[in-house]
Amino acid sequence: MRRFLPALCGTALVLAMAPGLAAGSTAGASTGNIENGQLLAFTCAGCHGIEEFRNAYPNFRVPKIAGQNETYLVNALKAYRSGDRSHPTMVAQASSFSEQDIADLAAYFASRKPQQQDRRP
Ligand code: HEC
């Protein structure tokens, strides 16, 4: 008769939780401030759909970012800022942002529900 190792189950649980913890810490030292992000997001609204995601210039597609994953938003904005992503509009937007600005914006957009944003009075 072989022995079972219940301790292994405990270890597996801890390991399963580890990626979540790691993801939370990739935002680095700066923790997003939603209220400040909302102020900074004023300039994003014209393109990134406050009014039912419609673009002021409907001849190009603008991605929906409300409710998007916070870490994804941070990475996207940093990629525009560094030039890894080359869309001129967004490079121009992101080039002036500090780490904190990016964290705040990401926290704000991640906190928004796409539906709420859709149905604004
Ligand atoms: C003039 C229009 C315009 C403005 C203003 C604007 N964006 Fe964008 N944004 C775009 C377009 C177009 C894209 C798609 C670019 C591409 O294909 O890489 C984009 C892409 C993005 C992405 C990547 C989305 C994804 O799914 O990968 C993020 C994040 C983003 N914008 C955030 C912002 C934030 C935050 C602001 C305000 C500070 C802002 N944008 C202002 C037009 C705009």
C-alpha cells in the first residue's frame, strides 16, 4: 500500500495562488490612484469611447479600454511611451506620462465597467 501525501495538496494550492500575487506586483512601486486617473483620462474620452465607445473621427478603430485588465493597460501605455508600440496618436498621448500617471490611468480604466460606460446619461 502506497502512502498518500496530503502535504502535496497544500503545496499545490500555494503554487496556484502565486501567479495572482506575482501579477499584482508587476505594477511596481506605483499604485494606481483611480481619482487622479479619472482626471488624466479627460483627454482619452474623445477617442476611447465615453459616449458608447464612438470615436470622434470614425474613420479608424479605437480599442475599448474600460474594464480592461489593469496590468495590460500599464504595459500597453508603457509600450507606446517607449516606442515598442508605434501608433503615432498613442505614442503622443503616452510620451508625457510618468509611471504614476500610467498607474493611475490603468487603475481608473480597469475600475470602469464597459456597460456603465455605454449607458452614460
Ligand atoms: C486621438 C485619439 C486617441 C486619444 C485622445 C487617445 N487614444 Fe488611446 N488609442 C487610440 C487608437 C487609435 C488606439 C489603437 C492604436 C493601435 O492600434 O496601436 C489606441 C490604443 C490605446 C491603448 C491600447 C489598447 C489595446 O487594446 O491594446 C490604450 C491602453 C490606450 N489607447 C489608452 C489611452 C489613454 C489612457 C488615453 C488618454 C490619456 C488615450 N488612449 C487617448 C486613440 C486615442
